[in-house]
Amino acid sequence: LDTIFFVGTLPFLFMLFGTNMIRPNMERLSDFDGWGFTFIGAYILMAVYGALFYYGLFISPNQMKR
């Protein structure tokens, strides 16, 4: 459930703090480098993992047992 919280609150924090929360001294999204792409990739993987976990726990737990 912490993954769902992280994935849910990260867009809000991004709107609040801007690009500096991804990488310090980053002024705009076009300044992405390897670390920025790694951050986005990890965020996407966590979102997929959290969605599968949420589906397996709350929506269809019997189907995930099989």
C-alpha cells in the first residue's frame, strides 16, 4: 500500500515543488538526463506493480490465487 501512496502523492508533490524534486538544479523538463529517465522508469514500474497489487488484494483476490 505504500507504493500506491507514493504513486498517488508524487504528482501532487511535483506540482508543488516542480522539477527540483526530481533532480536539484533542474530548471525544466528538457534538462532530463540519465537520472531523470531512471526516475521516470522506476515510477512507471512502481505504478504498474502497485496497480497489480491493488487489483490482487481488493478487486479480485480469488483470481490471483490461481
